Amino acid sequence: MARPPWLEALLNRRMLICIFTGFSSGLPLYLLLNLVPAWLYTEGISIKAIGLLALMQIPYIWKFLWSPLLDRYVLPLGRRRGWMALTQIALLVLIAALGMFSPQIDLQVIIVLATLLAFVSATQDIALDAYRRELLPDHELGLGNSVHVNAYRIAGLVPGSLSLILADYLPWGEVFAITALFMLPGLVMTLTVAEKVSRGGTPKTLREAVVEPFHEFVSRAGWREALLILAFIFFYKLGDSLCTALATPFYLAMGFAKSEIGLVAKHAGLWPAVIGGLLGGLWMVKLGINRALWLFGVVQLVSIFGFAWLAWLGPNAAVAAPQLAQLGLVIGFEALGVGLGTAAFVAFIARATNPLYTATQYALFSSLAAVPRTLINSGAGYLVEQMGWFGFFLLCAALAVPGMALLLRVAPWRN
């Protein structure tokens, strides 16, 4: 008996590879976001200094600047696998090296190492994204990228949970060494998989690797269509991203205690996002990327109104079980929308790349998608002060509309 297409797509070696690429990609980022700040705080470093370390994320925004190097230069293991192996070995060493220093004495060294770790991690992302795009046939882009994103999120449980638990029993140096070992599965995967031969070959010069990705994209789509695609990439997740920029302060303002927020967010936030991403990938096998962008985008937009609903209810005088259930419902539905929307969005970005310039074009598109999260979200506090929470969330919903409207041009329902 023939297996259904979605099951056939899920149970193949390419999906297993996507699990490893996602895990290897997510581990270093979540280490910077979760483990390093916790380490510095317990070692007596000020909150102000720890907050400034958020600037280490800049390499993830600007990675498209050096991505042509990964398209142009081929290392011994291959055009993609060579860079994957090099960055994974470097990440393993850098993560372990962090724990060898004392924040009280060697803070500047730690900052340099952490910044270098972010740069190498962003470079690994370039190589992994390019390899995954060349690995997956077009009809598996949705599912493969959703598997990757889910493994990316689950990787956060290592530095954000396991490593913190170990820190209660072991010295920090051993904690970082153990965390570093979780880069080994990705490295083993890199050493055992086959190099995918690009259908277009390799750029012959660095100039070709830098200029041609942009020229090819504009030539293929035309200036007007290219600008529409770039605008869509910018706007599609703008409202959702802005909506959650101050999520924790909003929950606190609504009267929920920090411990309750942590408990509810941990269970209602992670798993709906993982389930939503996996379901989104499976549904895309049948729906196609265009229709998934429409349907999942609607869920993503509607989830914003859950926050507006909480703001309309107002602060809680005393937190009770029914009110915690309301919080869990809002967080869970928003996470489900994020999981679905991200699965379709990442698949769209992958489809928009040319195999000859996968690294550069994918890095450019994903960097553009990160701009709202890093720049526009910085003004969220000002908007809340001017509009109040309820008005702010209505604005977020309105900002989600342009991205949906652009679907008429960049991803028509009937195509």
C-alpha cells in the first residue's frame, strides 16, 4: 500500500539532515541569548553591561556582506560541507573556550570571544541554509524548512535548560565544555552526508560572486517584481514581530507574576510553535507554498488580537487560574501562528533563491527579514507610551496587513 505524499516526504533522509542543520544552527544563538547572560549575571556582572551584549547579534543581520565568499571559495570537503565543517569545529572550540575565563577578570576577552562566536555562527547559518536549499527539491521546501526551524527551537533547550541545570552542580568551565559537545552531532552529519552539486556551478571570480547574485535576482524578476518581493519579505512578519517585542513587560503590566509568566510561557509558547511549524510543513506538501502563506498569514494576524484582548481586559487585581488560562491561550495561539507563518515564510525565501548564488541570496533575504526584529522593534516602548497597550496591538495588526496584501502579487492563491 502506497504511503500518502506527506508521510513519504516526512520519512526520508533529507528530513533527518534538516533536523541536524536546525539543531546546529540554533545551539550557538540560544547560548548567546540564554546561557551567557545567566553566567555573567551569576558572576556579578551588571545588568547594564549584560544588556549591551545584545549588540553581539549584529553579525546575524549583516551576514549577507561576507556570504559571497562562501559562494566563491571551495574548501577541501566541498563548497558547502567545507564551510559547514570549518564553522562547526570553530564553534565547538569557541563555546568550550568561553568557560575557561572569569567574567570578573576577563570580561573583555569574553566579549571578544562571544562576538567571534556570533560571527562564526552567522557564517555557519549561511552555509547550512545554502546546503539545505540545494538538498531539498522544490516540493519539499516547506516541510524541510519547517523541520529545520523546529529543530532550531528545540536546540534552545540545551543552553536554556540543560546547561543551567548543570550549572547548579558543576563549575562553569565544565558546563560550557559539555554544551560545546552538542555541536558534535552536526559535525558528524557534515562529515557523512554527500556534497550537493549546484546546478549552476561555482562563480569563477569574487566579483561574480558579489555582483551576480543581485543582478540575477533583478534580471529574473524585473525591478518592479524584485522590489515587491523584498517589500513582502520585510512586511510579512512585521506586525507579529513588533507585537511580541515587549511581551514580557506587557504580561507584567497585566498583573501576572514573573514565575507564572515563566511557567506558562515555557509550556504554552515552545510546543505550540514546534507543532505549528511541523503541521505547517506537512500541510504545505498538499497546499503548496503560496496558499500556505495566505492561510498561515491569516492565523498569524488573528493571533495579534489575542494580545489586544488581554489589554482590553486590563490589569489583574489578583492572578487566578482562569486568568492564567487566558494568558496561556494567548501565548499558545500566538506561538502556533508564529510556527505556521515562519514555516511558509522560510520556504518562500528558499524558493526565491537561485542555486548558483544560494548562499548570498538566502543570506540577503533572511537578513532583510531580521531588520524589523532588530531595528523597528526598538521603538516599541515609545509606541506603547504614546498609544497604550490596546492601541499598540491594534497598530501591530494593521502593520501585518501590507504583507498580506502583497501576497496578491508575489504569491497568488491560484499559482
